[in-house]
Amino acid sequence: MTDWDVEDVVEVLAEAGEGVETLDLSGNKLTGDCLQPLCLMLVRGGAPNLRLVKMTGQPELRTMAAELLEGLRLARPDFAFEIGD
């Protein structure tokens, strides 16, 4: 999966993501470009039950995710990214 694919996932979650609590994007070839549309969708109220996005295997995303999570916590205090090696 690439950043472009995540944009498709974000569109689906925005429209019909009420039942999704965890999204596992681990082991893909993602860059920081995929995080912004995901966070924007969450701030706008999409996928209201989504609490965790897993992105293990992509440690290069850790810094950007931490920065975006700071702002996101104002709108979604119970949300978390799980990013590791």
C-alpha cells in the first residue's frame, strides 16, 4: 500500500467508517504524506469510533505522527498512532 491507497481508505472511512475502531497500515510503503489526509478526516469527525492507527514497520513516520497527534488530540483525545520498528 502506498500514500495514494491511503487516500482511498480515508475517503471510505469518512463516508462509512462508523464501525472501524482500529486501522492497521503496518508494513506498507507510506510516507508522511498519508498522515495529513488521515488526520484531517479525523478532525472533521470521520470514522468517529476509530481509536488506533497501527503503522508498525515504518519508524520514519514517528516524528511527523507525533507532531500531528498533538493537534489531533484537541479534537480526538482518545486517538493514538502506534508506530514502531
